[in-house]
Amino acid sequence: MATQGTVRLAGYGGAALFLRCVVVPAGVETAGQEPIEVVFDITLHSPDCESNYYLRDADPGFMAAFAEFCLAAASAETPEVSVTAMSDRSSGLEVSVVSSEPTRVGLLVRIPRELDASPIEWDAMDFETSRAALAQASLDARALLGEDAWSVSTEPPTEWN
Amino acid sequence: MMGALFELLPLEPRSRMTGVFTARVADFGNHPVHALGHMIWLGEGQDPDLEWDFLGSHLLFHVGGVTGMGPDGSPWMCIIQLAPTAGSGDGAVEIMSEAMDRALEFNPAAWVGETFAWSMDELIETYEGQGVDADDIDDWGMAELVFGLLAECCNVELTQIVAGRVAQCAFPGDEHECTHDVFTDVFSRWVTGDLMIDESTLDDDEDDADEAEEEDEDGRFTREELLEYTLPDLRDLAREVGFKPWQIAACGDDLGELADLLLSVYEPDYEDSDDDWAQQFVEEANAHRTVRKVVRAPGRPPKRQLKKLKTSRLRLMAVAAGWTVDDAEAAKRKKLIKALGAPKRRIGKPPERNFV
């Protein structure tokens, strides 16, 4: 369920990925166009550790891409084969399917600790979640976009195939 | 759904259980242990089985629970924790409550609907309320007592579980893949669907009865309906409602006067109340001028209030109401609630319709 501008994708073992929308003043490059912009707090959570990455920029359509990825991962028979990883250049967030079972999907989530560092040092978390939770995360992401859940197509976009 | 645990949970009819879980139990040695249960409503669309695992991963004292769905698909779970205590048990309850608050921070959409706590004595009392002899469980630890309640949720009588604990087999007469642990036996068969009962039929019957009762409770005779009664029947109705013979006689053979007499009835309890809402109730009752079709015995609490009380309190109430101590101790919780609760009775009988 989308709560206070946050999408939560929970997993077994107490793991969770939180994406929180944050409205901030527009950056210099967008000044004059829009006064505000949306950035994201990204949290990788496990029972013994939590990593927070605040105010990360994201590519246009980031939340829609996340919604599409989750729906595809939930509905594909072998998403580890058929669903392309989601990769957002601006935030650095990458989510990919590494395994699947009839009711569960294994995910690998990783994000660079610092965007400008070289070499990139990744913070990663792999966890299993249920297909139901993935589908709900897709709906929650759509809800944040103001889209009617019932209008979501069940077919993944062709670029994911 | 059956079981002492479900009697504590505010679940609507046609709610169903979708999962039962147990977890590793910490060894607290000889320290006395308290149990704390939370009934949690999950966010819309959340997967109860996954969320139980998620929440349990953050609750180091949790030992088990059940998950389910309400009649409208609302997911819920009941999770039970055990923690050692010293003295009154308040410290253990506080520890477990704070642990739950912390865990729920990672699921903001979930919220606690009900909380209940047990000491060892109170759990044993709960078992006694389900017909178990305390001597048969005097060697059980808190974890086993909790597991027993969870197993009872799988449609197996607690007495059967207690009896099966001796041989570590819950179904000695049935062909099954015995796990040689009475609780695992029950959980395994529940998961495979062997222990399901046709709740749809039961719930339909109960719901039909509940709906009929509610309809009756909301039903009130109008003046037109009262005028369809024959004179003798209307006099009988007036007597049932509580009018004195002289009041009824004063109406003579006038059906209309009798009907007006009946319509002057309102809730006497509220007549002398200073509360604004009570006065408003009286005014509205007089304004609508109808007679309730169902009356509740005065001075006795509704059953929904009794369900919130512990069994030991119910037994005391039974003794105060005139039961013998032996009868009160022998009675199961359900019987106590039914006997102590305010009975409802539909007054009057439907008039015979003369199609002339």
C-alpha cells in the first residue's frame, strides 16, 4: 500500500526496498521551467542493517518504470529470463530478477553509495519476495502516479521482453 | 473458525484463516514467561503470509501466529510473542509491546487492532475453559501452550491436542503422515487441507440467523401493523410488553386505543437520564411512535461485552448469578457467555391474515 508518497516492496526475511517521493526546489538546470522537482529517498532495509540514500535524482518516468518492472516480474513465468533489469541512470538504482518459483521471485537490488565515485562502490541486497507483493508494489507505484490501478495493462512493455 | 484464540480477535463472520506459523523458541531457562498477542490489520493488498515473515523477522520474541483475510479481503494476522518476566509481568509486556511498535515502523500501513496478554496461569485457565483438565498440561511450557492454541485454530479440539501430546500424535486413529510431534501433525494436515471444514455453510447459517436477528432488532411495529392484530392478541402483546391489567382494561374493546397504549412505550432506562443523547432518543422514540419487536432482558450485558472478559471473571459472574462453583468451573467459556448474556426475545406473534 502506498503510504505518504512511499512505495514499499517487502520481502521474506525482513528485507524491504522503500522508495519515497520527495518534492524539492528545482535544480539550476531546470530553473525557469518548473519551480519544484521530485527526487527520491531510497532505502535498502534488512532486520540488522538499513542503508538510506536521500534526495537521489531519478530519470523521467522512474516510478512508471519501477511499476512496469514489478508487474512484469510478478506475472512472467520465468522473469529471471524474460524480464530485463530495471536500471535508473540518475539515481543509480538497479533492480533485477535472479530467480523465481511459482509464488516467489528473487531480486537483487543495488545502488552506488556515491554517484560520482570511481570506482563505483555498490550497496546491494538480494531477497525473495512474493509475486503478490510485487504486483501490489506495482499498483502502489501507479497510485503515486495518480493512475487508476484498473487501467494498468497486464502486458509488459515490449522493451522488457 | 474455531478456537479460544479466535474468541479474542475482533473478526467479522466469514473471515478465514490462510496460514499458521511457528518460530524458534528461545530458551528462558526457569524464568517465568509472559505471552503477548497482537491482532494486526495489514495494509490493503498486502500479502499476509509474507508480512508475517517480514514482521516476525523483526520480532525476536515471536513464537507463532496465524494469518487470514476478512470477508472483504482485508488481510490480518495475529502474532504471539513470549518473553521472560520478573514479578508481575509488566516488564515483559512492555518489552514485547515496544518490539512490536518498532517492527511496525517498517510497515506503516499496518496497525494493531487488539492486544492481549497471558501469564502461565491465565493460559491454563484458557485451556480449562476449552474443557482441558489442568492436570493434563501441568508439564507444558508457555511455548507449548501457545502452540496448542494455534493448533486449535486448525479445527482440532484442544482436548484432542492435549491427549495427543502424550503419544506425540494428534490423529492416532487416522491414516496420516505422522510427524511425531502433536503440533506439527496438526499444522501439516491443515496446510494440506485435510482439516478444513465447510465454513461457507456454517457461516451462511450463522449469518442468516444474525441477519434475521438484526432485522428483528431493527423492526418496530407501526400503528398500522398493530391494528391488524385481533383484540385478544393485542392484549397479549400489551401484557408481554409489561402493561398492567388495569391499563389494558381501560382501553376496553377499542383496538385503536390499545394500539396507542402500546405506542406510548419508550426506553424507560433513558427517561430519567440527563444525557443529551438519551433525551434525544426519548424524543425520537415518541416521535416515531413504534414498539420494538425484540426486547432484551434488563440488567444483563450484551454478549459482545462478555466476550472481552477473561474466563475467570465470567465464572465469578456465574457464581454471583446463582450457579454452583462446580458448575461454573466446569462450564466452557462459550456456555458462560451464552448463559450470562442478555437474551433477546421477539415479542408478539404475527397476526393471522384474513384474505376475505
